[in-house]
Amino acid sequence: TKELGYLTNSGCNDLPDGQFGVGSTAVFDRTAGVVYAMGGVGVFFALSMRDGNTIWSIASVVDPAILRNYGALNLYRNVIYLTFASYCDIGNYQGKVVTISLTSRKVTHSFTPANGPAGTGYYGGGVWGAGGVSIG
């Protein structure tokens, strides 16, 4: 068992007891022997398939008080694709799609679908698809 973190917000009833942990399906890379998962507190993990130990991680991929990863992670050509939507529609959230390079172990791109000009108040645009992004 591996604890990947969770947040509690008593004012949010989207999930039991207002607890939000891992909300998406991990992706397995059998060739590399690694499981990639988005934790419940905004941390991305690369875990050993053999024993579950953390191989590497990226802290603060998003602000977990505003955004949650709901869609499945996808792996294509050594890049992980993650989708994010609001955490209980709290605050001025903007959903997004983020890519992480497995070569550099860094966030390489971020797309925000409801990103209006600065100061215009465009918010929302959560990316909720359970299967994650379509790639191809």
C-alpha cells in the first residue's frame, strides 16, 4: 500500500466526508517497470511496479486547493498527459491539460481552455473526461 496524499474540505461534498485523494487511473509502463500516478496533494509520482517505492516525483504540478486530476493519465512517446478540473468549483479555477516529459522529469506544457485575456475574469473550463485526453 502506498499513500499518495489527500485533502479534506468539510464544505465540499463531492466525495464522502469531503476527502479528495487520488481521483484518476494511473498509467503502467511495463517495459520500464514504472507506475505513474497523480497524488491527492498535487504531486506527480513515478513508482516502482516491483515494490511501490517512489522512483521520482514532481511537487506542485497544480495547486490542489483549486484543481484535481479526474481523468486517467495517458502515456504516449515518453510523455504523460494529465487533465485537471475544479476542486468543488471553489475559487477562480481554470481547468487544464498538462504534459510531463519522462526524459526531463519536468512539466513541459500546459493548456488552459478557458484562459481569457488578463483581468477578463474567464474561469472554468475543467477537463473531466474519465479516459483522459485523446492522443494520436
